[in-house]
Amino acid sequence: MLPLAAAIAVLLVATSANAQRIPIDTAPSPDELRNIFTFQVENDVFNRIGKSDRDYTNGVRLGWLSPALPDLPEGLARLTTIPTFFGEDPVSSVTRRFGISIGQNIYTPQDTDTSAPIPNDRPYAAWLYASFALQSTYKRVDPRTLTDVPVRLDTLALDVGVVGPAAGGEFVQNNFHKLIGVATANGWANQLHNEPTIDLTFERRWRTNHGVLFEDPKLEYDLVPRIGATLGNVATYASAGGTIRIGKELQNDFGPARARPALPGSEGFIGEGFGWYFFVGAGGEAVARNMFLDGNSDGHSLVHVTHRPFVGEAQAGITVLFRGVRISYTQVLRTPEFYERDRWDQFGSINVTFRY
């Protein structure tokens, strides 16, 4: 865990010797002067193949993204700017926004009928959290149009919350099951106990390899690679992946909001016209800690399992943008996350975002 934590610290701390020059903020576009609101729901009930009610079984999130911020004080701008490290070309401007979101995630074992502890399956767990984020959209002048085009999105987020009965997982899941006439889960007495949580996350996305397949009707494609890292008592991991998109008006965003949990700020988008794209993506995580598998930090969890150090993920879906509204559907498939059970995790994610 120490080498990973050291790598994350190096990633997040910008020194005067290697930090890139802070671009001068430019006047934001009218789109960037609006608030952005997001509602996201994730559930394994959306699965059309291999339906289940287990593992990451439900997640909801409400988010707000501020209008473009005025110029930050130079010291604060440098403190929150992560240096580039791949020899990227200089950018011409940057637009920053502040984001807040609240959410709840629920996790259960496969057998929810028994009230007895299940020693070889993941524990019941719920996480109630609030996220605070700074989003930085970096732009570069397009030589063809002589306009600033978004080329990189950095998100720095702090999550604070609670895991355990105080997170309300049993109340939400079982009352919803009663409402829809589904059997309740009987093992919530075995869930992780109450523990406050704090996690720091950084994620970087790029828009690369943009091209046009057809001019009329216009059909574009691009590749959006990403890297990230999280350090905290809920999770500590490093991740990398990418998304391929095909559609129209791809410059309006950096792809759909990431699931499980999505970073506040990743839901930003611009443009008023009609845009759409299909996307497929893949990624992987090097995991040092996952509380929802390893159990509480004090080691006194009634049930816990052994997390796998590497986890893969594939996703596919569609996004539609029209008149300041964006709707995305994502289907996610994850490789087995712990050794005691060799099963894959599948769930769907619906994200509705609008500007006001």
C-alpha cells in the first residue's frame, strides 16, 4: 500500500520545478456561465443479461456544478493544478468549475434470504457521502477554426461520508423492495459498522485522435483516455482506461459521467444543438484497499473477504444531447473483485444532466 500511496502523493503535489505554467483564464462562453445539475441512478435491475441482486446493487447521486469560476488567486491555482507529465503541448486557456454532489451506494452478498453471516461472500455495506470537486477544462486553439477547443479535463475531488447503519442502506433497500413487491434482504444485521470516511481522488481525461468518418451527414470519432488515483479509507487504488466514441458534436463533453461513484465535475458539457454518440470503453484498477470487501479499518468487521489486486471493467452505452440536456445510459461489466467468489459484476447506469 505504501508504494501506491507514494505514487499518488507524487501525482497530486505540484512543485515549482515541474509544474506547468498556469494558463491565463479567459472569458467563459455563455454555456459555461450556467449551473449544471445531475441525477444519476445505478442498479443491477437494468441488466438484460445475467440479472442479479448482489454486489454493487444500487447507487444514487445528485450533483451540482457551478458556473465558470472567476480567476483564482495564483497560489490557489498552483496548489490545485496537477502538472502534465507526457510532454503535452501548451494549452491556451482553462475554465474552472466547483462541484458538489451527494450520493448513496449499497452492496450486498448473493444470498440475501439468510440472516446468518456469510463468511465467504462480501459483507452488506452502505456508503452515504458528499463530494466536493474542482473541475479544470483545458483548451487549445484549433488551427482550422481559430477557436479554443477542450482538450483535457482534470478533476480533483474530496469525498467525505459514513459507512455503516448510519448510511441508511437497510432502510432504503428494504423499503424500496416492499414498495415494488420484492423480497427484502434479511442479513443487514451483519453489515459493516459505522465508520467516517474520507477519500481524495484525482482523474485526468484527454480528447485525442479526433477524426471525421463522413462529412454529410457528419459522423465523428475520438478516443478519450483517462488515468486516476484515489487515496482514502474507503478505497485506495490507481486506475487507467479509455473510451472510444462515434457520433456528432463530440467536442461538447469528455464522455459520460463515470460510474461507481461518478466524480462531481465529470458531468460538465457545452453546446445547445443536437449531439449524440455511442461509446465503448475499458479500464483497469490496481487496488490496495476496498472497504466494501476488506471490511472496516479497525479490522473488527463481522464479515470480510480478500480483494483482488487487479480488477478490469468494460462499459458501453449511448449519450444524447439536446437543448442543454444530456441523457446517458451505460452498461458496466466488472471482473471478479474478490477471491472467495469467482463471479462478474454487472449493472446499468442512467445519468440525466441539464443546464440552467
